[in-house]
Amino acid sequence: MAFRSLVSLTNLPKRPPIDINFSDLAYSVSEGHKRSNKILLKGINGEFRSGEITAIMGPSGAGKSTLMNILAGYKTSSLKGLVLINGKGRNLSKFHKLSCYIMQDDRLLPYLTVREAMNVSANLKLGKDIPVELKKRIVEEIIDTLGLHDVANTRALNLSGGQRKRLSIALELVNNPPVMFFDEPTSGLDSATCSQLIHLLQLLAHGGRTIICTIHQPSAKIFEMFDNLYVLAEGQCIYQGPVNGLVPFLGSLGLECPSYHNPANYVMEVACGEHGDWNSKLVTAVNNGSCNNYNPLSQSKSKKHVDAEDNQPAERMVTVLSLAVDGQDDLKESTAVKFTTINSAGASSSDTSGTAETGPLAAASRPICTTSQLDSNECIPRKLTDFPTSSWMQFWVLLKRTFISIVRDQTLTHMRLLAHVIVGALIGMIYYDIGNDASKIVSNVGCLFFTTMFTMFTAMMPTILTFPAEMAVFVREHLNHWYSLEAFYFAKTVADLPFQVLFTSVYVIVVYYLTSQPMEPKRVAMFVVICILTSLVAQSLGLLIGAGMSVETGVFLGPVSTIPIILFSGFFVNFDVIPTYLQWLTYVSYLRYGFEGAMVAVYGMNRADLECSKVYCHWRRTPRFLEEMSMHKAEYWIDATALIGFFVGLRIIAYFVLRWKLHSVR
């Protein structure tokens, strides 16, 4: 499909062009039990320029992803060397606000439509100072330009691979980042879709952005679409320069690429040693600057670049992008946000002023943001926060998004609700009308225990299964500077609460009524509340496991970790029978408090004697039975408070696990 020219994106925020230089980059990682480090990058140098699309190639293990992560600012420890932004030291905090990283896997929320996902991105990345009408125009403009108009109302899970990749790009394009990193963008796509995608990246690059991609082994057609090439082998650079200079460069060293051969395949064969050990010679040639001698179009490209710069607004020529490490943010708060689009190479100044700023909205909201003003925080988020929007706005947008996703998730909502109703009715029929019969009190206790255990499992397992997918989306969006961890976590917690309360209440009320438990409002409320608290604690434990583990590990660890919780709950073994040195474990079992609270709600508080359908019922008086269960001294409010404490504690631990996961990703 043909994309519209990216120059048509007239409403996007304007960003200054960014060139990335790096020198003597060396990176190593510890080999664990071995007391040595594995060197992944060995003092490499390079330059990636704005207005160009650059491919980083190399065999597996050559250091492509490592270099990408370093340039994106996601790997900083054990790093030696220098990364410069337009010739100045890189400030990571500011650089992250001006760049985005689009990962190999398209991490999208499956139940949001394309337009809904774009609106969320616009609301989070553009800030409250931008009028709603302008945000809508930006969203529709990007959807139309990237060829997503026909699927604008289609949910992400129903999109094709190419459409998902374009949506991933569209989401990040909302705030017009001048630097875009792509990890294996063509992975899993057919040849036609790959061609369309790289053509789109070409348009983005030629619109003034710095586009950097890792790519494994492109076809000849796709290979020729890149402007520059950076080839790695064993952590060293064996070629850097224009794509059309690769074959002459290799030929000058005696490596003749056959005319029928794809140059990308050939250089990979050389890097893997299929034509002999040439890597050291290639590294030496690169370090000597030999790559620059084999660029047939270097003169014309240089002239074209100079002409394009002469045609840019005067503000773009004032100074280079300032992202100095020692820059301070003691600045006055700007009353206006600076907007326009990055101009395509070769766009005249009259085109810029006449096309990029049209209409009263544009004139009012999009004065030009120059490179010299970047350190004044007028092109990036205001001084009160590191994100474009306030914490409250982040929370509200994420809350609505999470709520919509939960409602549309058939497994997480409709099936769970149906399961609670069906299982509740089944348990109610099995234990029908036994709640007030002293001769069936043991069976009724089994019903109460099963009720608390059921609410525990149905709250924990779905969270373990679904949260890792949400976690992947969160990592992508957080690293691309959409919102804070606190906003995401609080929104997730609040959005889940009403559904968990609803499902648990439906099940418990059905069981409570069918089994003829005491229909006193106070007892009913106490029983429902204690079961809800138990389910919330179990959901928090599932969140903790889901945040720290993969789905496979979590599915195993969740039920296994629940076994001791069940054993020390007081149902299978009375508390006074448990050995003294193990009794402390009963206080760690949150199910103990749920079961004990349910027992107190049903049999405690001086309940009247039970009916007896036989000649003699030993447990007709409920205090005697509670004493037999070692629960005669139990206090309902203590059990409820303990469950609230477990809930808060597990949520706090899960929060810090998420922080640790984010730190490990970086």
C-alpha cells in the first residue's frame, strides 16, 4: 500500500533534528559464577544522522541489540565510552523524552481499537495544554497517513502483523519524537509487508527524524531502502557508511560480492567467517576511514543536505540540541507549548510556515520550538513532573483504558461471572438447606471453607495468567515516557476492585441463600465482606507472582504456594493440634483469617441454638462447636484487619517488584 507523504503531518509537535555520535563504546557483562566479564562491544565508533534511516546488521551475538539499547539509554552500567547528541553530552532524562523504542514484539492491548489506542496515546503524551480538538486532528492525521483508516475501529487482536507494526509506530508518532529506535521491525512479516514498513520508515526518516533499526538479514530490495549501514561482528564494526558503498568497500579489500548475490547476505557471510578470517582487516579498514572513500553519492547528498538546512527556519540554525549533563532546570514555567512538525529534507521555509501552521488552533497552540530553547523545558515536560501530563491525568486516562479492557475481555469478565454463578448454584444445590441443621454442621463447615477457597483461587489465577501481558505493554509505554509506574499501578488496582467485589458477591450470595445460612443482615454483610477481603488478598498475591514471574512459572508457583496456606488455615488441622514450632505459620496463612472470619460471621456472636433433625445433636450450641474448632476466642474485626494488612502489604511488595523489573530492563 502507498503511504501519504509524512510532510502532511502538519499538526505534530515540532522537534529539533538530532544527530547521535558515539566513540570508544565498550560494554561487558558478568558471566555469573565465573569471575570474568564477557565483552559485547569493543571500542566502536559511529554516527547516525537525522533525515536518514540506518540499519544495524550483524550475526547473532554480534552486539546489535546491545548497541541499540545503549544508544536508546536503556543500558548504562558497565558502559565505557561517550555518546553525544549533536556534539554535546547526553542527558538521559531529557533524551528519553525525545526518543522512542519500538520493540520486536508488538506489545499492544488487544481489546482497544486503533482509534481508542491512539486517543490514549495523545491524551498521555501531548499534555493538557493541547486543546482536545487539536489532539483529535493529530490522531486522525496519523491514522490516515499510516494507512490505518480502514481499521480505525478494529481491535488490536484482530489486526494483521503489518497493521500491528504500523499501529505501534503510530502510537509513538503522536508526540513526534526526533529519534526512533526499531528492534527487528520486519520480524514475522511477509516480504510485501516488510517492504511497505521500511518504506514508511523511509518517509519518517526523510521527514527529519533519526531512524535506527536492527535487522538480521534483509532482502536485496529492502536492503537498498536504507540510507546507511552499520555492520557488527564479534562486538566490532566491520563497515559503517552508505549502503551503496558496501560492495565497493569490500571489493577494495579483495572481497568481491558476486553480481547475483544479495550484498546483505554476502556481508553476513563475511562476518560469520565463511570466506575466511576477514574481520580484523575490516575493522582496521573502518578505523582508518576507508569506508568514506566508497560513496558515489556522497557529494550530491552532502550538497542536498546543505541546501535543505539553508531552507529551514532560522531558529533551527541558531544552535545545536543542548542536552548537556550539567544542564539545570531552574527555569520559568512556559505558558505555551511549542508546536509544529519536523520538516522533510528539502521543504522550503515558505512551505514550513504556510503548511505546518494553519488555522487559528495552530496559530494559538503551535509557536515554533527551537533547538536553543530545548534546555528551557519548553519542548519537553514542565518542571513539576517528568511526564507530559500530571499524575492525576495519567491515572484517569489509564483507569478508563483498564476498565474498557477488562469489560471487553471475555475470559476475565464474562466467563468469570458465569463461572461464579454456575459454581455458586452447584455448591448451593449440593449443600442445600443445611446451614441451620446441627446434625449437618460438619458438612456446612466444609461448604464455608470451600467458599473462601473458591474466592481465593478465582481471584488469583486469572491475574497470574493475564498480568504478564499487561506488564509487557506497561514496560514499553513507561520506557517510552508515557506515564509513571505509580499512575499505572494505582489505576490497575482501582479498576480491578469493582469487578472483584461484584464476582465474589454474586457467588457468595447465591451460596449463602441456597444453603440456608442465617439471614440476618449483619451476618450476611460480615460473611460477604470477609470473602471479598480474602479474594482481594489472593488477587494481590496473583499480581505479585504475575509481576515477578513468567506465565509458565506463575501457573506452577501460584497453586504450589497456596498449599501451605490451605494447610494452616484451620480446616484440616485445628490450631491447637499443630506443633508449637509450626504454629507461627498459621498467622502467615491469609486463608486462616478468611475462614475464621466466615465461621465467626455464621456461628459467632451468640447465635441461637441450631435446629436438630435427629434425636441428638452434639453441636447444637454454636459456642461449643467454635471451641472444638479452636475459634472460640476469634474476633471478626481482627480477622478483617489482618486481611486488609495482607492486601496492603502484598500490593506494596508487588509495587517494588515492578520497580525492580523496570530497573532490570534498563
